[in-house]
Amino acid sequence: MNFNNKKVAFYTLGCKVNQYESESIKNQLIKIGYEEENFENKSDIYIVNSCTVTSIADKKTRNVLRRAKKMNPESIVIVTGCYAQTNSKELLEIEEIDFVVGNSNKSGLVDFIQDIENKKSKVLTENIFEERTYEEYEFATLREMSRAYIKIQDGCNNFCSYCKIPFGRGKSRSCSLESICKEIEVLTKEGFKEFIIIGINLGAYGEDLDSDINLETLLETVVKLEGVERVRIGSMYPDKISDRFIEIMRENSSKLMPHLHISLQSCDNTVLERMRRNYGAELIQERLLKLRENVENMEYTADVIVGFPGETDEMFNNTYEVIKSIGFSDLHVFQYSDREKTLANTFTDKIDGNVKKKRAEVLETLRKEMGKERREKYIGKELEVLVEEIKEDGCSYGYSQNYLRVKTLEATAGVNELVKVEISNLEKELLIGNEKGKRV
């Protein structure tokens, strides 16, 4: 295949891990002569990196794939990602799709495309559970404004009763500490100051490695690397917040950002047990409150599922009260949806759709109230902000250490600079303030 002037367009659904992998594939294709095209324009190849965490994600993937072929009937349409891994036969029945490449083969997608004219089969997926080692992608890839993402882990061994992701990602596999450090060193030389550690189940990092390395070890190593000024940690399970983790967060508070996204899902013991989570509501409260007591300005965001099979009004209220007692700066609320292959899919005590919708609305109201309350306490205080963009009105925008969006009036600091901002007021979910000096 002649690669000159070939155009490729990407559409990525789902998590930051998917986005990281799309960016890697894109960069590799550009290196061999491809030109990136906007997905809404005519392209030679369309690559859809799919998500299957909810039925809504499945539906969106199918719609995007059909849309791609309409934009150029002569194009090659490829679907990869978690939905491609778990439902390849279903996707093959969609006539607009030319090839299905699962997560088990995603890292080889560039080689696949180079030899695409010789492909006799429309599907390339293998047993994801046979993957025993971490598959490294070409690194130094996903950048977002002034931040760079570092993927350290893939897969999950938990098999929560509602979750389809292990079937799409396989067992937990960890990237070597050496490779992670090398990637960060390259990115610091490119000028990045903030790094976000991502994975499918970060707390499981190192469990498959033949060493004593774990997430805590990794964090202690990364904060000591030259040029690293900010490190953010992605989604965490509450039971993975160990005393050592808390101690490391406290002792490295200048570099480890005081924010965690918590994979919460529920705060009722009965629901958590049926979800096959390995902890109860008491642990959630104890761990999150202890971390907040030890780390100044600690903030949390979280994922919550409402309407899990068998969830009574009392169980939902338990979740509501625990969330309210802790206080979150943001919530991502999902209505439970059946996922094939999961244990919860077999449960017969499903919740009516209207009940799920009402519960989601109740948590949405709480989300807004908590968000306002959490942000208002910073009025009159100083926060350090990494400038990500400057608009024509002379104001800059970026995130504080604890992941609150900040607008700085009459900004003098440039993009990718760290600046102290005194917060003066709040507009909806945006903190407003004035510069008080750059980090020296």
C-alpha cells in the first residue's frame, strides 16, 4: 500500500487509557506517511477505539462506525478497543465495518494496516486472558494542554459483578518501573511539568512483577525524577489507600497533587457485597477522611452507580449519606445497565428505569451542592495553578493542585507556567482569582 497522502481519522470513546493508546497508534501512522484528518471529514481510513463500560457506550460506538462509512463509502473502517474485544461477532454483522481488531492485537494495529491488502479475515482478536505481560506502546504520546499521561498498568483481576472490562482488558499487567521512568524523563525534557498516572486498576500495579515494586514504590521513585513538578494519580479503589500511601502523599505534598478520583460505585454494604467489591462503607469513610486529615486541601471526585439490582431506597439513602458526609468536588453518576458475561446480568431483581433516573437526579443535585460548598472554602485562599490556556480577554485558565478549574484575571503568566492565584469568587463551577506571583 502506498502511504503517501493517505489520511487517517480517529474517534476514541471511553477512558484515558484508550485515549493514550489511540494517540500512540496515530503517532506511529504519521511517522510512516499518514496525515491525520478530522473524523467528520473524508478520510481513507477511520479508526474507532471503542468502549464497552455501558450499553450507551456500545450504542455510541455502533453509531460512530456507521457514520464513518457514510462520509467516505470507499474508506476502510476499523474498530478496535474493548467493545471490539468482547463483541467481535456482533460488530462483524455491521456492514459498514471492514475490520475488527481487539485489544489483544491493538498494539500491532499499525503493522496490520501496512499489510491490510493481504488480510483474508475481517477480525483479529485473540484470548485476552492469555496476555501475561504488559504490552508497551510507543510512549511519549498523550498530551493534554500542559499535562502528559503515563500509562503504567492494564487489565483487572477483580471481576466486579457489574463490570465487563476484564473481558475487554484481560488480567492485570504492569509496565516496568524502568520504562515508566524513561518515558517521564523524555517528557520532562520536552517541557512537561505535570504527569497523570493512568491505568485500568492502578492499585494493582506491581502485583504481577517479580519484585517488591508496587504503586507506592512507583510514586516514591517518580517524585524524585529531575524535572517532575506535579504528579497526579488516576482512579483508585478505596481499599487501595493504605497507610503507606497516605504517608507518601503527606510527605510529598509539593509534588503529589491532593486529588483522587475514587472508584466508589456504592456506599451501601449490601450493594457493595453484591457488586463483589472487597470493602464496605465504613472503610470508604475511614480511608478518605484519614487521607483528607493528613493532606492539606485534599479533594475527591468519584464514580457512582445507581439502581444496581436489588438496591432499595434505604440502600440508596445509605450511599447518599456517606457521599454527603465525605464531600466530593464532583461526581460521575451512572445508571446501572446490564453487561453480558457479568454476574449482575443474571440477577433477577432489576430496578425500574424511572427509579434509576430519579436516583441519578437526586445525586446530581447533591453533586452541585457539594461542588459549590467544596469550592467556596477556597475563596480568600491561595492556590497554585498550572496555566493551560490564555484567552483573548487576557484571562488564563488551568487547574489547581486539587483539580479545581481556575480562571485568573489579567494574567501575566504564560502557558505551562505555575502561578499562585488568590481566589476571590466563584462562578458556577469555576474559581476566579488574581495572580500573586509565579513559582520560583
